[in-house]
Amino acid sequence: MSAVSIIAELGLTCPHGGSFYICQGAETQFLGCCTMDPCASGKGYCPQDSLRYSSYSKDNYISIPPENCDSPYNSSSWYTCSNADPPFMGCCASNPCNAGCSNDDLLAARVDDDPSNASVFLTATATTTSGSTAIPSAGSAATSSTSSDNGSTSLSTGAIVGIAIGSSFTALIAAVVLFLCYKRREKAKKTDLIASGQPSPYGTPGAYLPSPYQDSFGSPGLSLGMSPMPPYSAPQYGNEKIL
């Protein structure tokens, strides 16, 4: 389970300001609300004047085990109070289970040394460097981590769109170049055929091809060896008088 899921599941909030932090892997694994990031330096330290009231969902009272308090205090100063309004969770110099804990009595809390208690607030995968999980006082979860083994990256939407447009433009240019090369090659073929005197497979525009059935004068049949027709003469009869 992630740290953000832990915060959301337990309903951890900061009703009097600040953000809720779990400094897993820090020198002191701070636990609670602070107006500054106690995990950033890797020490897990929140100054007294930066400590804020830490609360939780009352329904999760039995799910929160006792944790510990930062030196010189110990677990005897840790409280989980469901009767306080709002419910209090953390370290306090006085018993906060009736009226809550004032800012002057707030003490810095930390994750307990007992793994069975600590596991409720720690993620399944431990890190060798400090990391912080913060939730603003409004109740929305936000996480910031300085873990060195978090190296995953992702492309933005703009980068993906740019790559797609670039690929399409490159494909279009390639298609135009191939078409121009094809037209140039066909034109070169025509030029070579004309220069060599060979008939073009495309034909010669405007050229007249004589019919095999006509001679050079356009008379049909002469080219086939046929004799010309004899001249016509009218028949003569014996009783006709020729004038």
C-alpha cells in the first residue's frame, strides 16, 4: 500500500493548518502535521513552533497502534483520542483526550521502533533515502519524494502530438519524393525511345498510320496485287443507229 493510500484510508488530516508528513527513511521518521517539510533535509525534524494538531477519522481508532515521540520524550507521551473534537493523534505534554492538545503542549511524534506498530504508517517498500508524504490541511493528498530510486519518466501530451505530426510530415515528404522520381524515370524512358528511333509504346501524337488496305494514293486493293477495274462501255444493238 502506498503512503498516500495509508493517509486516505486512516483519514489523517491537519485541522489547524500545516500538512501531514510521514518521513519514511529519515534520520527521525517524523509523523504528524507541520507547517514546513521536515523530511526535506533527511533529518525528519519539525521545530516546535511549526508543529500542528494531527487528527484522523474516528472510525479508524482501533486501526492506529501506539507510535513514539521524538527525544527526549518517549511512547508514554503518545495519545490516540477518539473523544477529543476533532480526534487527536500524536504526542502531547498533557492529556489531550478531553479538550485536545494546545499548540504549546504539542510534541513531535515519530514512527515507532516496533515493526508491527510502524508498518501501519510505512509503505511496503523501504527506501535508503528519506522520502516525504504530505497531505494539506484541506484534506487532499499530495506526495513529494526525494527517493533516489524513483526514476520513472513519461512523455507529455504535447511531446506525443509533436512526434505524431513529425512522423506524418516525414511520410508525406517521402511519398512526394517517390512520385517525382517515378515521373522523372518515365520521362527519361520516353526520351530514350525517341532518340533510338524505336516506336514509343505510348504512340506519337498527331502521326498518321496508313491502312494496310490502301496504296500510297489512297486506292484500296492495289497494295494487295488486285487488277484495276476495266473502263465501262455501254452495250450496242444491231438495229440501233448510231448518230
